[in-house]
Amino acid sequence: MKKLAKGLALLSLLVIILPAMAWGECVTLKQGVIKYSVGHYLAGQPIPVGYDIYGYNYQAHMFNGSYANVYLGGDGLPPYDGNDAAYLAANPKAASKWYWPYRNTNLVMKWNDAWLSNKDCDGDGKLDRYAGFPSYVGSGAWETNHMSGTDGGKHWTYFVKIVAVPADAVRNGGIWYTADGAMIGPAIWGAFAIIQEVASGEGATFVSPASPGFGHYQP
Ligand SMILES: [Ca+2]
């Protein structure tokens, strides 16, 4: 009877430890086995630890490059290099993409690990999103976009902060609110809200009344 109890205790301990170990066995970019997805221009190639040819640095949670290069790779196209005529001659279908008109806008994006991790801990071969949560809602994910360019010879900038909404947030029309009724900000991409916008020459055009700080939305 004592033996059985001991055996059961060991078994229950294993039941607790094994899933934790499986979750803890994360694959990193350094190992060279996390690859670009099917359909990507670089499909099958390992994602590098530093910047890739588009401007993504998945290890450092950032992107810096042409706005079009955020999407071109995923659409099976090479990175835009600034030469319209040569690029379109080689890749004519780029001209019909919605982001093609924004190719001369420079974009710096930053995000946290909940938004897009630099590891694969769930074993699907892809970098994890909202790791440890069933969806982005309540995950504390955030992203910033800093755009810049020239328009009619004038330099302009635009900055926006976006968060995944808390689990108890309430959506009313196009606006997300906290559980106690404070406005978080305009809804974007479903489960996300804009918490701050800054336009050059205009200053902050929106500051979330609930909070413009990422810490406020951490689980
Ligand atoms: Ca994964």
C-alpha cells in the first residue's frame, strides 16, 4: 500500500512536470531550424538571428525598412530596393498590391514577445504569438509603428502605439473600453486598440484616457 502511494505520488509529480518541460523546450533562432513559411519568398530558409533582407530582425523584435517590405516577402516577392522600374520589370504583380503606393515610406516597428516571440516553444516550427495565452486578448501584446517620409518636399513622421486589449475589455462600436468604462482607444484588427498617436507638426493627436502606457495592459 505504501509502495502504491509512493508510485502514485511520483506519477502525479510527473504529470505536473512533463507538460512544463515540454513548454520549456524552446527552439531559438540561433539553432537555425525556424524557417520562413510556405509561400514566403524565402520559404524553407532559416530565419536569421539579425536583420533579414526585408528589414525584419525577429531576434530583436523589430523591423526597419520600406513599408512595402513588411508584406512583399509574405507575398512571395523579393525586397523592394528603391528602383521602381527594375523592380516592376522583374516583379510586375507588385504594382497591384495595396501597399505598393507606400513603398517610399520608411517604417520602424517594435513589438514585445507576446506580440511575436523570437522563440518557438509550442513546437509548431513557427515563432510563437501570444505565448501562454489562447489568443491575443489579455496577452499584453504591444507594437509600435514609426513611419516617416517626404510629401511635396516636406518631411513627415507618424507614430502609433497599439496594444492587445485586456481580457475584460468591452467593445462599443469602433472603440474599446476597460471593464470600468475608461476609453482605451479606437479598435484596430479586432482585438487590438490604438492607445497613442503622434503626427509631426500636430503633436499627440490621440492619447488613451485609460492609459497610453504599455504596462497598463499587461496581464
Ligand atoms: Ca510556435
